[in-house]
Amino acid sequence: MPKKKKTKILKKAKITKTKIKKKIKTKETKIPERKITSLGADEKPEIKKIKKQPTEKRIYSLKDYVVYPKHGVGKITAVEKATIGQISIQFYKIFIEKEKLTLTVPINQQSKLRSISSINQINKCVSILKTKPKIKRTMWSRRAQEYDQKINSGKIYELAEVVKDLNKNTDIIADQSYSERQLFEKAYERLKSEFEAVLKMNPEEVQKKMDKALGRTKIPDTPE
């Protein structure tokens, strides 16, 4: 009889051991594995190659007329390449007729340029020239700065406004100072050159068109 009791006790002990093992296994499977993100002493981080800065799409061609804000209308005379510090750069060569100047503008910086205006925009400029000049009571130095900014903005409507406001053959501005005349002539020539490029007219015809809009009958000192 004592032998049978021992075997029963041993069997119970085995059952409890197997149950404990199963519980341990299930607990182990529930614990998620952690990813090791830190680098070892011998491991090196991956170096990604820096992408080249995307260049702007080429929108101008040879012999196209463009406007460079600080210099006015120019013509693309060449599209060339040059290597500077092992970097190949493509650029436009733009000839500014009025200033007898050749500009070099990289193609990836062509946002500084703009296309010449449309005929509709030119017609709107003519209507601006026909309106009365704005009366400004601020100091001339401040107004001169504003006019200069408008001239160099490259925006044709602002250019037309400067020409209209500084037109010396109006009742408001009877006598022009030297600085006023300089700004007027600069704006007048910029606008005139764009009229010529868009309308494909000679300088004399363009001048007549502009002066008629401005109401200039006798012009003894007009820019050539």
C-alpha cells in the first residue's frame, strides 16, 4: 500500500511541473522582441548622397526677348555652358540694346527674368498713360525712392505709372527738376523698348503712340 501512494505523489508532481513549464512558455511568447536601434562600436551609419538642387525648366530660346528687372528688355544671344569648380553650369547671354550691355544669367536662376508683355498688356499700359497723374504731397526724396523701386521692379504697369506721374507736359508738374527728369527718361525708355519688342514697331512710331497717350504735343527734350 505505501508503494502505490508514492507513485501517485510522483505523478502529481510531474503534472504540476509540466503546467508550470507551459505557463512560462506562454509568458515568454507574449513579450515582444525589441529592435536594437543603437549602433555598435564597429558599425558605421549609412551616408545618404545629397541630391542636386533641381534646376528650373528652360522656358526661353535663342533670340527670345526677355525682361531683366534692373536693366529692361534684352535679347537672348546665346545659351552656353561653363565649368566652375567641377560643376557644369548652363546660362543665357542676354544683350541689353539700350545700355549696350551683355548679361550672363544661369538657367537655374531664370526666375529673375520674365517674358515680354502681351499686346493686351501693352494696350492696358496705353490706357494708364492716358489717366491723370497721382498727386503726392510727400517729400521728393521719398517719392524718388518709390519711383526708382517701381522702375526696377520689372512690372510693366508700375513702369507705366511712373511715366504717367512724371510726365512734364501736364498741369501738375510744370517744371521738372534734374532728378525728376532723369527718372522720367529712365522709365520712358524702359517702357518704350518693351513697346517696340511687343508691337514690332520702329522707335519713332512707338514714341508717337506713347506721346499721344500722354498728351505731349511739343516735346523739345524727349529721349531719343
